[in-house]
Amino acid sequence: MVGREAVLALRDIAWRAPFKRVNWGPVVLALTSAVVLYLVLVPLVVALVATFREHGYLPFEPGPLTFRNYAYVFLDATTWTLMVNTGLFAAGSLVLGMAFAILFGWLVERSDMPLRNLTFALVIAPMIIPGMMVAIAWIFLLDPRIGLINLMLRWIPGWETDRGPLDIYTLGGMIFVEGFRMVPTMFLMISAAFRNMDPSLEEASRVAGKSGLATVSRITLPLMRPAMLAALLYFFIRAIEVFEVPGVLGLNAGIHVFSTRIYWSVHPAAGGLPDYGLASTFSLILVAVSAFSVWLYYRLTRKTYVTVTGKGFRPQRVRLGRMKYLAGLLFLAYFAVTLVLPFFVLLWTSLHKFYLPPSWEGLRSMTLASYGELLKDPGVILAAFNTILLALLTGTMTMLIALFVGWFVVRSRYRLTRALDLFAFLPHALPTVVIALAVMLLYLSFPNPIYGTIVAISIALTTSYIAYGSRVMIAGFHQIHPELEEASRVSGANFFRTFWRVLLPLSAPAFINGWIWVAVHAGRELTAALMLFSPSSVVVSTKVWALWEQGRVSVASALGVVLMMMLILISWAGRSAMTRMRAF
Amino acid sequence: MVEVSLLRKQFSTEQETVKALRGISFSVPEGQLVTLLGPSGCGKTTTLRCVAGLERPDSGMIRIGERVVYSSESKQFDPPEWRPVGMVFQSYAIWPHMTVFDNVAYPLRGRGVGKTRIVQEVHRVLSLVGLAELADRPSPQLSGGQQQRVAVARALVANPSVLLLDEPLSNLDAKLRQHMRLEIRELQKRSGITAIYVTHDQEEAMAVSDQILFMVDGEIVEGGPPQEIYRKPQKKLTAEFFGEANFVRGRIKAQEGDRVVVETPLGTLSCAGQNKSVGQEAYVFFRPEDAEVVREPPCRRASLPGHVARVTFLGKTVECLLELENGVTLKASVHPKFRPRQAETVHLVVNPDACSVVTD
């Protein structure tokens, strides 16, 4: 038995070392808020000022103010066309994407379809092809003259034309490509909502005498309405700001949406001067529309906070019977259209010197020349290096900020916290093209070493991804019992020690998850990179774009394939780091 | 010792403002274990968290030992890491990414304690709670009781001035709970540490405490040693919370020394009670186990005739609901051997010394 002296042995412990006299919590909160505010608000203000400047003036250069940009944007008929195009493009791809996402989500989570795990993987797999590469692949497939599918369709008697019958360079073509591109992420959101729904609500309906399908239509879908509406709003914002697909397919055909119009104002075609004022004014409209949608989304997701019930429950699955073969066929068709065909055609093109429709003869002329050209091009090596740097830098910056934002939002009760929450959410309302424009204007306005470097692109992307990152960290911190960190404080550890020794290790899974997402997205991102790159800060995506513009389609395809491999590598590295973290 | 004075705290949400603490004051003498007891939402945990520094009060003063750790007057607020406290949490809050040793060593690290000293101290407290041989075990592999001991060891290792225990047994099963409460009490007595214990379980409170402070609605209703607060409470609320109770409603006629004379439907009774104002409405209170039930009226003692209205078998005892002749119903627990029968006529004998007078 140990006596009283044993416990009282440590009379000499310092309960308050002199250098620990600062209470760091509020200090770090203020710093985090300052960083978020700087990233989110300052560029916006700069862009707003730019709307009042004459063509050729930077926002803060001395010179006259003007309303000419507004007059041009609001009085010109093309703005109307722009709105109609953007609206149709967004609505069309939403309807297409949502129809497939709900159907797939229901089939995987609520029906007795076989091979559900495999199907789940198949549905989200197409995410690995970057948007620009998808669009390029579909040009190979559906170009009215040389598109592979068109060539095959022309074998059908009666369609023996030399153009068409299908044309990818149309609004319909753009909707088709973008709609399918939305399916994986939408599916993730919808299936999560299906999974989190309390199955006893459905069971109660079955017990009350309703059939499986009646339960789906009367109970399941109405309960899903908030989740579906939230997904719809989220993707509406994404659809009106997306650049890759309209950029590749629409720019050539002269079909403009807001994002491509903004890009076009800053990078006009033949030797024109960039018109920052006009670009900023277009941006303002785009921001207004998406800010409204974000506000709706924020209200919707706040009110219907999905409560996750216990894990491992077994929902009643609806029997498909023979319909399951049809369902299986549908998944195969989807997989072929969204992943196999595009990837195959890209790979094929990259293995030939020129674009050549796939054929048996073509097999013999296969060559690795395009990949050899990549290795010889010093620009490609630089781009690859820059891309990795951009992915690592953006992933780390974003998640570090998100880490602190998430912690403060979940745990602290300062008044500043709610403002921080809102500001970290705001980038959802800021299209990437607008953020890129604003960052460009900001760092053009005063002398600094950042403009034209990878850091500038990374700052724009960090701003854009903070919203996602902080949601991930907020969800992560909600999973950590608050007493775990309180125990650390009571044990005498200050804010930083608690963060470093307790919170960081415990929130590591969320952190790494978010990091992988951000890094992969930063690595494939085209919009901001295209707006902000300089010869020294080319990345792979902008290099592909440049090669494509130059008509070097084989080399562009080869680089696209390499990019996909790089992205898979980054996420594999992150995942293996994650499994190692799970060891404890 | 710990001194808390006029502590106020309210929580505001968008819909409403909840007054969690309405100006409570108490002190914990050196080396004693004081329990804050009360129903959920009474403010007991909030009080404990204010002492720990995890919650910032709106006003008042908190002193731990010689040091004022919070004072609204001098605008002082020490964050938790500056306060000489150790705390055992309801969930134990054992860090799953550390071993038992690392968990317990945590409070010593970063405080200028040498490495060998840390090893020494950790092993000392671990043997104190009987876990010395589990030092290298990853903490997720511990049972509930072991986690509890690790939490206690971690709270004690840096030799705090006060040990705070927030419902430390509520996550254990009933058997282990009874065992652990003895162990905690034993450890506290042996180490002579000052402790504040929070629980909603009155039995647990009585088993571990030197003093119990009964709280309701952000206020301390009353306080005292377990025996006293159980048998001679001042308030009806307290009497009810601590267990089955009988109340006979009446009016105070006179205060004679430490006895109070109350007029009740059962007649004029004189029982223990202090500082009651004459004319006030009051209750004569006694516990069911202080009532004796007999079949034949005793000759030398006053008894009340009645009949058995309901019998509930509880194992150790049988609880009888008696309906007296004047319509008053009272509960009495009797030994199972007595075998009371429904509707049987019996006589109730209550020792006046076991009664006390309580008010609303």
C-alpha cells in the first residue's frame, strides 16, 4: 500500500510557468479570422473596385471612375444570351446528373441489387478523369467530322453523310458531358442521405401495410427531399461556374457561359488587351446568383441537420426480381460512357502521332512517340514539378486553415466564431474563375513576389477550397468528444500543446481525407491555373490546354494520361498515410 | 481548500436564456470530499467546470488554495492549464492514441519535470490505482474500470490542489460502480486530497462524501454531512430527493430550543427542527424505515391505527402503504418476515426523534 507521501511527492511542480501567461485561444482565433478574411474578402473588394474602372486601368491606379462596364453588361443583348446559355447549361446538366444519381443511389442503398460494393466503386470511379480531359475525349468521340461514334453511326444505312449525325460542339453536347460528370459526387451525397436515414421509418410504413414501392414513393423520397434539394443547390452553383467543359467545347463553337466569358475578357483571342473591368462586372452577376443559392443551401442544410443513427443497421431492401439485370446493364452502360470510352480514346490517341479513329490497322501504328516528346519538353518537366508543388502546397495550406476554422466553429463560443463560420462558407458562392480574377487583380495592384508564381495559383485555390476543407474538419471535430481536449487543458497543457498532442492526432483521419481531396483537385484544376499562370508557373493542366490549343492532340492526350496517373499516385499516398494513422 | 462565492452563469441560445447558476457560494475544507448532488440540469457540472476553468462564469469569485483563479471584480480568469486542478471526466477522456503511460505522464510533460522523475511519478500513481503492470498497454484496450483508474491516476499525478470528479462512475455497470466508489473514497482519504465530486445519484453521494451540497435549479438548497442531510433535512425537496419519504402536512405552533411543535391532522407533534417561523406551513417528515408496523397496539408508546392499502415486495424489505383512519396515507418499510396482508388492520409507531420538520 502506498502512503500519503507518495501522492504528495510533487509539491514542486510549476502550475504556471511565466512564459505561459498568454491565453492563446483568442489570439489564434483572431489570427485565423484575419487569414480567412484576407483570403475571402480582400480579393472581392478589389474585384468590386475594378468594375468601376475604365478599360486598361488596374483597380487602384490613379485615373477616372466609370459606369461604362455596367452599362455594357446590362444593356448589351449578348448578356441575355449569356444568361440563357448558362441557365440552360446548368439546368440541363442538373436534371441529367440528378436523375442518374438518385436512381443509382437508390439502387445501391435500398434495392437488393447484387454486387453493390463493386457498383459503388464503379459509379464514383469516373471522378479520376479531369473535366478538361473528359471534354477532350468526347471531342474524339463525338466530333461531327472525325468523332469515333459518329463514324460508327454513319455505317447505319441512311446516315451516310460526311458530317454528324451527332455534334458535341453544341449546348446539348456540353450538357451531356457536364451532366455525367456530376453523377459521382451527386451519387455520394444522395447515397449518404439514403444510408443515414433511419430505416425504422420505412419499416413502420411496411408494417402499416404499404408495399415496398409505395413506401419508396410515400416515405423514402419525401424524407430525402431536403438532402436532394441541398445537392441540387450545391450542384447548381457548380454548374454555373464550371469552366472546363464549356471552355473546351463551347469556346470554339462560340457558345459562351459566364465563366468562359470572364476568361475571354481577360484572355481575349487575337492580341486584344485584357478587360479587367468587364470581367469583374460579369463576375459580379455570377457571384450574386450563386450567393443567393448558397444562402438557400446554408439555410436548408442548417435546418435539416441529418442525424446519423446507429451504424450497421440493415434497411429493408426492395426486391428487384428480373429488373436487376436491367439495373446491371444500366450501370455497365454508365461505366462505359463515363470512364471506359473516354479513357480508351485518350489512351489510343496518346499512342499515335496524329489523331486516328481506332481501327485494327491503327494497332500496328501504335507508338510511344508522344510520351517521348513529353520527356523532351522542358516545359512538361517544369509543369509536372509545379503541379506536385501546387497540390502539396494547396492541400496543406487549405487544411491547416480548415483545421483551426473547424475547431473554433465546433468548440469555441466566442462571438467571432459565427462570423468565421460564415466567411469560411462563403467561398462556396465564389466561382473559381472569379476568385482567380480577383487574386490576379489584387496581386497586380502592388509590387510583390507572388504574382505569376505557383503561390498565387495556390492562394486562389486555397480560397476556393476553404469552404470544403472546413466542412470536413467541422464534421471531424464533431466526432471527437470535447472532454478529450478538456482533459488536456485541465492537465496543464496550453492551447498549442492540446492542439498538437491531442487534437491533431485525433482529427488526423478527417485532416488527411480533406487533404487528399484538396490536393487531387488542386493538381487537376484548370480554371485558376489558366487565369494566373506565367511561363514559370505552368502546371500540367495548363500545359495540356496549351498543347490542345496548338493542335498537338496526341501529346496533349499523353500528358492527360500522365496527369491522371499522378493524381492516382497522390491519392494513393494519402490513403496509405491514412491506414498507417489508423494503426493506433 | 476551495472557495466559491456568488457564482453566476447563464447560457444563451437563440431561443432562450438559461440561468445555470444563480449566485452559489460554498467552500471545500482542506482534505475533504464535497459532493455536488442534484437532478440533471441543476448546475452541478457547470459549477465543477467553472472551478476547472472550462467554463467562464458571468460573475463571482473562485479561489483554489491561496490563489484566486477567477474574480469578476478584478476581471481575472485563469485558463484551465494555469489552475492547480486534476479532473476525472464522465467519459474518462482517455486519449485513444496514447498508451496508459503516456496518458498519465501527460500532465507532467512540458512543466520542467525531468524524464526519470516522470517515469517515477507515473509508476507511483499507477501503483496507487493498481495498474502498474498495464503502463505500456494502448489505452483503447482497457476495460471501463481500468479506464476509470487511468483517469484518476492522470488527475492525481501532478499533485493538484483539488481533484474534480464529474460523474466519474456513471459509465460503469451497477456492480463495478459500487466497488469503484469505495475505491475512490479510499484513495481520497489516503491521499488527503481536497476533492469536489459531482453526481446525480444520492446513494453514491452518501457513500463517498464528507459533505453533500444539494442543488436544484442553479441554487444550493442545503448542505451537510450525509447522515444529517438524509435523516434531518431542512427542505421537503431534499427529503424527497434522497429517498422514500413521509410527509404530514401541518402548521408550526412554537419553536422550543431545537424542537419544533407542529399541529397536524395526526395531532400536535414535537420534533427536531431549527429556525422555523411560527405560523408557517410545514411538514413533519420521516423515512419509511423509521416507521414501525405492528399488529397489536403497543401499550407504552403512542400508535396510529390504520389498514394496509398496498404491499410492494422489494426483496430486502416490503413497502406498505398504510391508510390511517383520518385519511392520511403513509409509507412504511417492514421486514419481509412480517408478511403484511392487503386490507389488514395494523398500528403504526413512529419515534419522534426520527422525525424532523421540513418546509417547502
